[in-house]
Amino acid sequence: MGLVFALMWSSAFSSARIIVANAPPLGALSIRFLISGIIGVLIARWLGQTFQLTKAQWKATIIFGIFQNALYLGLNFFAMQTIEASLASIIASSMPLMVAFSGWIIFRERLSSLGALGLFLGFFGVTVIMAVRIEIGADIFGIVLCLLGAAALTIATLAVRGASAGGSVMMIVGLQMIVGSICLGSVSLVFEDMSVTWDWPFVLAFIYTMLVPGLLATFIWFKLVNRIGAVKAATFHFLNPFFGVLIANIILEEEISGRDFIGVLIITGGILAVQWSKQESR
């Protein structure tokens, strides 16, 4: 489940890059969420699920809709107008490190020396890659937006813990997408020009992003977090740098430097160290 989720999630960066080259990022994302959300709710009703969620589920649905869909994905879509999909996926991979760091600072969770080393290595790896990309002209504002997006995804991940404990997972998935659609649509109507360049790559990328990374991957994510917990589930994001860079190279022909590869290895090692430290603490 974790491997399938990581592959689906990582592929979204390349398809998003195609979308933002043809349409306003926030508007396209809002429409995608609206369609995916309606499909999700209809599937949930077909499965017999209702809108009668628990208080904790409603809270998680709203927070997840705002922080993952509106902020994390909205910021990433906007940033990918000026930065490459591979770079966006690498920055997003810092999310598990942010989850572990938040657990240590906010929730006072015990952090072993191995976990501390993992955090250091992970953030160092992200810094190495960002330094390389800045040297060759990557847009700093776009990088900052991706970093803020990763922080928003961290909040969403911590908030979703226990959200699926009461069942109705597909209903939660559909509703949180509608929440994101409303937030992004409101901003798009004010600030964006809704002109779209229609071609087959854009149409296919939009449909794929809506159904696979959007609907199916989110459903798997909820189930995964409920099964193994937010911290352990977040560690599957350590595959995002590898998958994200590989897919961007294959689909978009984005170049990969030797220092990029080294940075990806450092990040992966750091996240694995955090994962191992969590297992040892148990």
C-alpha cells in the first residue's frame, strides 16, 4: 500500500507541471478537486456511507482540505510555473522529516541520537539540492513556496491521524477535496485569468491527476495512516525523491546532475534513519 501510494504521489509532480503550462494553476486545481470530490462523494454514497461523520472526522476533513489541498498542492502548482517538477518532488520529500521534527518539538516525543542524525541528514540533503538548483538559476520564490507547502502537508498529516477510525473513508476523501476546491476557487476567481491552452497532453495529465494521485492515492493515504500511524506512513515519502526525479526525467526529460543524485541519497538515508529510530523506540 505504501509503495503504490508513493509511486502515485510522485507521479503527480510531472503531470502537474504539464497542467500549469497550459492553464492557471489554482483554477485548474480547484476544478480538479471539485470533480474528484463529487466523484468521491458519489462513490461513498454508493458504498452506503453517509455525511454523518464524527466531530473528529469533520475537523480532520476541513483541516486536511485546507492544508493539503488548498495550501500544499496550491503552493506547489503555483511554484511549478517557474521550477522543475523534480525539484518540487524533492522538496516535498522533506515532509516526513518535518513530521518527526514536529513530534519532537510540539508533542515532546522522544528522539534518539539516530533520529536526530536522520533529521540532520535529511535537511542537509534538501539544502544540497536547493543550493545546486539555485546556482543554475532556479527560482528562489518558487522554492520558498514549495517549502511552505511541505510545512502545510506536515500539518495535514498530523491532523489526519484517527480521521478514518470511524469509517466512511471515501466520504472523507470526497469532502476534503470539495473543501480544497472552494478555497482555491475563491482565490483563483479574484487573481487568475482563466484562459486554457487545450491539447492532448494537458487533457490526459488533467484526467490522470484527478483520478490517480488525486482520488485513489488520497484514499490509500487515509487507509495507510489509519493502519500504521502518521509517522510510519510519512516515511513512505522517502521514495518521493527517487520516483519524482525518475518520472520527471522520463516524462519531461528533466536533467539530473550528480549532486542531485547525492542529495537524494542523503535525504533517503536521513528519512530511513528517522524511521528506524521510531521502530527502536517501540
